[in-house]
Amino acid sequence: MKNTFSILLLFFALISNAQDKKEAVKTQIVEASCGQCQFGLKAKGCDLAVRIDGKAYFVDGSSINEHGDAHATDGFCEAIRKAAVVGKVKNNRFVATSFTLLPEGNKEQK
């Protein structure tokens, strides 16, 4: 009986350690704006971008038009806003799994 219990205990210990570890989801507060109009990125048109640690990246997973009129006085082409984002930089682009624009009190004017 003791041997069976010991074997089962060892078996469950091995199984619990063999499971994949999930990365903790980390929300970052970043600057968000039009990559071309505000951050000086080179591309045609107006595209959503974020600035992380002083470096700007175009965003995949959210678009500039999902957050209102980009050319309004508080739009991304006219102002730099703060956003809470989850994602990571991949191939020099920010791949967002979550993008939440913060209230306007947290913006910079051009």
C-alpha cells in the first residue's frame, strides 16, 4: 500500500511539473498615436502606432479607426494619447492582444 501511494504521489508530482507554464499577462501603459503624423514612421496613410521606451512601432491587432476620428482635435493624428496594452513586439511591430485607450486627461498635444 505504501509503495502504491508513493508511486501515485511521484506520478502526480511529475505530471504537475510537466505542464506548460503560462506567461503572466503584463499590461503596459504606452503612448499611442498616428505613426506617420505624430511618431514620424515612414509609410503611406495613417496607421496606429505605440511608443514603448522611446521607440515607435506600428500596431497589429487594433486599428486607428477603432478609436474614433483620427483627424478630430483629440484624434490620433492630432494628439498623443495614453493606452493600456497587452502584447509584444514581433518583427518590429507591436502585436496587441488588448488595446484600451485611457481617458483624455492623459494626452499630449502636438
